[in-house]
Amino acid sequence: MASEASTSPRFFVLEEGAIGSRYEVDIEKAEPVNRADAPRCPRCGDIIGSLTWLPPYRVELELYGEELGDYIRGTGYERLISERFAEAFRAEGLTGLEGFHPVEVLRVRRMRKRSRKPLTVPRYYVVSPCFGRGAVDQVLNRVRVSNPPTCTECRSTGVDAINGFVLEPGTWAGEDIFRPRGMQGDIVVSERFKGFVERHGLTNMVLTPTEQFVWDPSNLGPAPLPTA
């Protein structure tokens, strides 16, 4: 068992830095904001993503921290990544991000005490993590759901609490960053992606092992494990 566990792929939940961090920032899309329909599951027709942002890609940023990071959470599943992030991601052949559309930053407003240090504004691109093949294990996870999923393809369901989860063996298709089936509201990354972030010193990203990830706003506690 120990040998099997040591060779199993490790996965991490990707989040933006915490409120109060040196990279804390809010994003506001500048008008006009054009949208396309949200993607749907090809099998059941359920919505598996958010409305797709269309050109022009123009934003204003509200900086609460001290500097702008390499990763900024947008609305829905969209994210802004810095040019150095984008170039390194492509150069190293990582997979799972879609888009890479240049973004025009119209304005950056400092929302707290002004710094005398000049502010560097990176060139940003808008990307979206793909809806991957990796599926949350319906037996071994500690996720409380509103109703059991009915579609074997998207496994879409309402999530009430997360107290650690694992992916079902054999479902991951090798993507380095993706939204898993059964929990498309979260972004999961591979161990290779984690090493990539650390090696390049990319900022404003928090990576938590999936089995240690907790989101439980109502203190429901872990879902009970199945009994034999």
C-alpha cells in the first residue's frame, strides 16, 4: 500500500493569495463587456462553466496590497496571468490553460496607503483552466453534496462542504491545470505545475494538497466514509 501511495499522482488546489497579502487586488472589467454562452456537458446538457468573456479585454485593477502578482482571479473561471507566467508555461509545455488573450490594463488604483515605490504593471493575459477528465472520487472523498450526481460525464452537483478530496484513479488525462469533473468550481493542478510555480517564483498563488483542502462555510464537517 505504501509503495502504491508513493507512486500515485499528487494534486493541489490552486487559489489566489489571501486577503491582506502583499498582492491583494480586485479586478473590474471595463465596458463594453461582451459574453458568449456558458459551455454545457455534451451528455446531459448541464452548464459546466461560466459565461465566456469576449473581446475587448480591458480591465481596471484596485490594488489593496503592495504590488501586482503573476496571478489574479477574475470573475467566473477566468484568470489573469502575467507575461512571464504565460511565456514560461508555454516554453515548458505545460497544459490545461485556454485563451492567452492580451489584456489592456486601463488603470491601477491604489486603495490603501500610498507607497513611494513606483508600481510595475505587468503585461497580462486572460486564460481559463480547462474542464479536465480528472474526476472527484465519489467513494473516497470527504465532500458533502446537495444531491448525488446523475451524469457520469460531467458529474455536476451542488457542493456544500469540502474537507479533503481525491481524484478517481485512471480518470486524469495529464492536464497540469484543470477543473475536475464533479467539482468544476475549483482549480486543481499537477505536481509538475507546483514545481513550475516554485522554480519560477510566481506570485499570488496558494497550493494546497487536495486531501488537505477545506472549504466548509457552514461547519458541516467531513462527509462520512462508506462502511464496509
